[in-house]
Amino acid sequence: MFSNLDLDDFINLGRIAGIVLFVIALLLPGVHMGAESYEGIACAGWTLYGTVAFFGSLFGPDGPDGFALFFMISGWIAPLVAVGMLIDSDKTKRVIAMALPGLMLAPWVVFAWHDSGWGATPIHPSFGHYVWTVGCLLIFTPEYVAMLRGHLPERRERLDGPDRQN
């Protein structure tokens, strides 16, 4: 069935699978707080509201709120991925692909915040969060493969050396 597909076809299938998982994850339970479970689309809206909360905390009496910062960063991941899907610039897609794994740490800081004793409402990931994460990363499969392809010859040359015989 897949015998006629080359590597580029599989790379493109990775992007398509990522888009499908990303959209499905918005309909799945993304997080739960106590007995309540919330769909991914609701999580996306609330975390975008984190931008307002963070900038509001800058002017508050207690200064910047660290929880609001990570909540805000979590909120901008989905729009950034959507921009990466829609934009035609390879350079922009590559930059988003490089930043994405680091940005994906922000929700985990939010999940751990309550357990740390810093006092936020306990938020825990549900199945949809994992599907969303995989989808976000798969969307950038072509960029990740291109980055790896670009670095592999350099590594071989460094390891083998220019004048080393096989």
C-alpha cells in the first residue's frame, strides 16, 4: 500500500496527521480541574485570556504574576501553530518549529504550579492535551526533517574529517 511513497510523501503525511490531531484535540477534554473536565477549545480561550491577566498583573500592587506568564505563553501556542500552518514562509515555519518544543513546557509549569505550593487552582492534563501536543509537533514534521537533513552531513564531516579514508 505504501510501497510507492517516498520520504517526502511520508513527511507530508506527518503534517496532515498533525493537522487532524490538532483539530480533534480541540474537541477532546484538554484539562480537568477537580471533577470538571474542559474541552481543548475552552482551554485555548482561557489561556489566551492569560495574556490579559499577565499584563494586568504588571500594573498590580504585587507586580508580575509568574503563573499568569506561563498561562499566557500556553495560550499563544495554538495561534502560533495556526500561523505556522497558514503562512507560506519557510523561514517563519522553521522559527516556529524551533521555538515550539520550548513553548510546550509552559503548560507543564501551569500543571505543576499548584503542587509546588505557589497556590493556584490545580489543573491537570487530560487525554486531549497529549493529542494536541503530538498534533502541534507533527504539523512541523517537514521543518524538523529539513533541519535534521541540514545537520546530518555536517555531523558526518565533523566525525569523519575531510581527509579521513573510509
